[in-house]
Amino acid sequence: MSPLTALATADNAPLPAVLFWRYVTSAVVLGLLAAHSRRTRGDTTTPPWRSLDITLLGGGAQFAIASLSLSALRYLPAAAIGFLFYTFPAWVTIGSAVRGLERLTVRRVVALVCALGGIVAMVGAPGAASLSPTGVALALAAAAVYALYIPIMGTRQRGLAPRDVAFAVVLGGTMWFLGWCLLTGALWPLLSPREYAIAALMGVLAAGAFFGFMEGLAGLGAVRTAITSTVEPLWTVLLGLVLLQQPLGVGTLLGGAGVMAAVVLLSLPERSAPSSPAPG
């Protein structure tokens, strides 16, 4: 999404409008998919998008993450924000362990270290003296919202179809971004056909990402989903190389190797403890 966003806003198109039309497209795609799925399953239960806690809170979390990260850009370089934001797997892992929801196994700790170490290698650990406290607070707040969002949605979506939940979250996000656009007047003047096309492409891709995320959250749990999500910067860097001709350095290669190592570790099945033999 980052390279496409850069392309969409290259001619000073307002970011709120680009994000709004991206969410509109995602809502249409996921809405059609959810309706078809419910019809196929013969599901007559109340759909998740009628639940305010899923639609407005889930969508609100998406909006908060985006708005906090964008606000941090006024104070910090993108590399610093990336480093701070992608600390969220650590907060998810630690929080789940403290609450007793998931075991903090040696493999998960190693995967967490590999993932965070890889991200540091890719974006570079910024010098503390150059960081604005306001920017740091905004970036960490975005990471904290995301860290809270993952386990809460993991719990709230139990027993619900992931595609229905994905549509509910995107629908809520669309409402929040519409409000942002109305407050800032970002929907006027209209975007160019090229900018609409890029926003629509982002929406289609984001629909797949939302659906995949919810499916992964249902099958992997909060910790493994959070750590596996750190593969995102690797793909961002590779697409930046192709679309924006950004250089691919040694740090990126080493960081990508660390992230992929974490994904491989998490994909391996956990070994269960040997059972004690029955007496007699």
C-alpha cells in the first residue's frame, strides 16, 4: 500500500480522499463476497456489520492507526515511524503472555527477535537524539492501537465468518474516513482518473489483505498473526524497488532474511509435551 499511496499522492492529491475511495472499493468487494458467502451457507443469523462494536470500533481502530501514523509524519521521518510502529508484535506477544491467553514458547520468542531484528535492519534504528517526543508518542500510540486491535478482534470474531467480520471492519473504516473527508473538505476538488484508478486498485488489494488477515487471525491466534504480519515491510521494500526505484541495500537483504526466518519458525508445528504412560 505504501508505494501505491506514494504514486496516488504524487500530484498533491489529498490523502484522506485517496484513503476514503480505497475503503469504499474494499467495502464493495468484501460486501459482495460476504453476501454471496452467506447466501451459499444459508446463514440467516444477524450479520456482524450490524454490531456497532465490530463495525464502528473495528473501523475506528483502522482509522486511528492510519491517522496517528500520518500525524507522526509531521515530526519524524518514515524510517523512524516504521521502526516504532512495528514494535506492535512485541506488545501483542507480551500482552497475551501476561493475560495467559497464549504460551510464550522459546520458538515464539526467537521468532519475535528475528522479526523485530529484521525490521531494525531494514529501516535502521534511528538516533534517539533526533527524534521528536511528539512524533514518538504518535507512532507508539498507533502501534499500541494495533496491538490492542489484534487480540480484541481475535476474540470478538470467534464463531463468525472471517469474511463477514472483514466487511464489517472495512465498512466502519469507510464511515470514519468519510467523516474525516467531510471535516477537511478533501473530497473536493475531485481526484484525477489516474488517482481514482490507483485508489481503486489499493481497495481491491486491501480487500484481499483484510480477508486474509481475519482468516489468519482465526487460524493462527493473535501472537502468530502479529509476528507473521511483520513480513509487510519486506514486500513494501521490494515493491518500492520496482515501482519507485528505491535502492535495495545490504540492510534490507539482511532484514528480509530475519523476517522470513520468523515466518518459517512460526509455520512449524509446535511439539506437544509427551504424555505420561498409563499406570499398570
